[in-house]
Amino acid sequence: MNEPRVKFGVHTALNGVEWSQLLEFWHFLDRETAFHSIWTFDHFVPPNPGADPSGPCLEGWAALAALAQATERLRVGCLVTGNTYRHPAVLAKMAATVDHISNGRLEFGIGAGWHEDEHTAYGIPFYTLKERQDHLEEAVQLIRALFQAESPVDFEGRYYQLRRAPFSPPCVQRPHPPIMVGGSGEKRTLRTAARYGDMINVSGPPEVVRRKIEVLEEHCQRAGRDPAEIVKSILAVVAVTDDQGTVDFMASATAASFGLAQDEAKRVTPVGSAEHVRGVVERYAELGVTYIIVLSEGPWKREEYARLSDEVVSAFR
């Protein structure tokens, strides 16, 4: 079977929903849609601006392990794991375990971490932005070394050290699950991806994403890598809807976030008729984006995702 020209995943927020709702939605996507993957997030409190931090929020990797067992077809992952929350060697073991639970369906996402209030609440060091980026770059090197290991691993970094660390069983996927580096930072995040990643995940309208890909290519050139080796993915709100209020609201959010005029924001936001959404996806595809992950929050309406699957996702298979 040929690879889809553009793959689609769904990113499921874990706050404000019950386990039964989450499990039911994953079952539905796995069994009844054309989506390629599904993702949890890595937060301990509701992360949205203005959200009540005392509201319910499930933990991402424990949920991912259970959901990997409960599904059969979809690729699975956590978009993205905050590197600050766990030692990377422990995280690598967790990832290998989920790769076994899922029979080789894990996509491994990692980023520098950004939610300061969450760190403060749980007593987790937040560090400066530079320090978080330094930690991330070193962590991705360490995790990749463990994923590829055929013998115990020694690692001597500024922040992390390993002394003949065994890694058994190895991941199911060989040479390892794809490593997605999430974040749009041009100086460090995209450089880390160019050096050690297999995928990037960025956000923004097509012209913003174009710039991110150009920067990635520059980092790849300096690192001696072919940028074609790295999958370009985006995280976005994508919806097929006939409700003009929803279209206008999402366009306004895009305009405010990226400094666009309302008409231009509406043109580049993948929310609206199926024809319009397919057109925006085509613009991303022309830039080299081959993977779109759809932001979603529960409680979920199946009919909305069935429509998106039938009228957009299937068109790129």
C-alpha cells in the first residue's frame, strides 16, 4: 500500500474528560476513520491559558501505555513530552515499553518544556530557556544512543551521565521509533532536530511554516544531513464545518497569533468547507509538510471527526 501524500493524526487533550470518554474516542478513531496516528499530551494540570489548575487532567505517558494496548492500527505518541519532567534514560525505557505494548507503533515526541506554573506547582526545576534547550539537545542525543544500543551505553554530558547503562529489551522498531522534536525555536530547537531528530513539529500558517523549514534546511546543511530525511509535521486546528461563526472565530485567533489581517487569516486557516480545508492542506504539502496533527479537546463529537476523515483525510491517501 502506498504511503499517504499527507498523513493526519489527532492530538487529544487529557484535561476535562473522563477516562471512559478518552478510551471511547481512541477506539472510534482506530476502528472507524482514516487517521494515521493519535497522541496524548504531557501535562499534569490543564495547560490552556486561564484554565483552572485544579481541574482534572490525566497523565500523558500512563494514559498512552493503556491506550496503546486498547488500539491496534493507529500510530501512537505523546505530543510532546516535556524533557524537564523525567530523566531521559528513564523516559527512553518508558518509550521502549510502549513500543512493545503497541507492537511497534510508537512515535516518540519530545520538547524542551514550557509550562512554568506546572513546574512550580510540582517542584520541578524550570531553568532558563537556554538551559532547557541545552538539556533537550543532550537528552535527545542520550535517548537516541539508548534506542540504537547493542551493548551497555556510556554517556558523559554536562547534565546527564550514564555508566554502562543496559537497554533491554530494545525497541520493537528498528533502528528505533522515529524521534520527533517539537517546537518552533529557530536557533536551538530546529538545530537539535537537524542534528538528532527524525521529525519536526511546528505550528503556524503556511508562510510561517515555510520559514521554519528553511531554517531547518540551513541547520541540516551545517550538520551534514539531508533535510529530506526529516519529516515535516505541523500541529493545527483543522475542522470541516458549515458554521460561519466557527470559521470567523478561528480566523480571528490566527490573525491575533500571527499578526495577519482577518481576510488573510481566514484564507490560511484550515477551518471551513471541505474544499477550503483541502486547499490549505495543499499549500502546506507544497512546502514539504507531509504530516498534520489535529488539535482536539473533549468531550468529542464523533461526527465531526468522521466528516474530517471522509472529506479531507481520505483525499490525501
